[in-house]
Amino acid sequence: MRARDWKRSVAAALAAAALVAAGCGGDDEDAGGAGGSGGKGKASPSAKVQIASFKYAPPTVTVKRGGTVTWTNEDKAQHTATVKDGTGFDTGTLETGKSKPVTFDKAGTFACICEFHPFMKGTVVVH
């Protein structure tokens, strides 16, 4: 393979990987299905957030008022999902393999962090 063709192949592979990582292959309207991840699209009755590699995945979920978001810690370290200003929700300390559901009765946008690792950021949007 010539160097120019190899560079094009690598560039195409990187671009495809970036699209997949950014979630550009899906429709946000479908992201909110029952038991789904929520996402930034249509509000769903529930959403799941995995905590892995010191990140919330997905970082933003959208649920209906009265909906539940469940955080599950898949890291070896302890984590929390806590509203930054302290006026909202707090999962408490999640040990490895543990989950915590939180029900949202008020509409709004709730930015959260991990109390142990404040660089971890997430958002719950409630409609």
C-alpha cells in the first residue's frame, strides 16, 4: 500500500471511530426508550448511567418528571453522583458493583459531580 493510500485509510478509520464515539449513528428521539440510557433526546420514564473509567456514561440523560435514573458503579474506586450545589440528589457512596436509583419529581436540569472525583461531571434533564 502506498503511503498516501495508507494515510487516507487511517484518516477514514479515525473519522469513523470519532463518529461512533460521539454517538452520531443514532437518533436522539429513540434514546429515551424504556430501560434505555435517556440521552439528550426525548424524555423517558427511566435511564441508566454506568460509572466506568472515572466517567458517567452517558454524561447526560433525560427523563420525564417522576422518572428514575439509576447509577451503577463499574469502577474499582468508590463514586457518587451528587448535585454540585448540594440542594438536589445524592446517590451516596457507591461501592464497586452497586447501584442507586434516584427519582426526579421536579423538572429542571441537574448538574452533578462525584464527590471523590470532582472532575467527573454529569447532567440529568427532567421534563
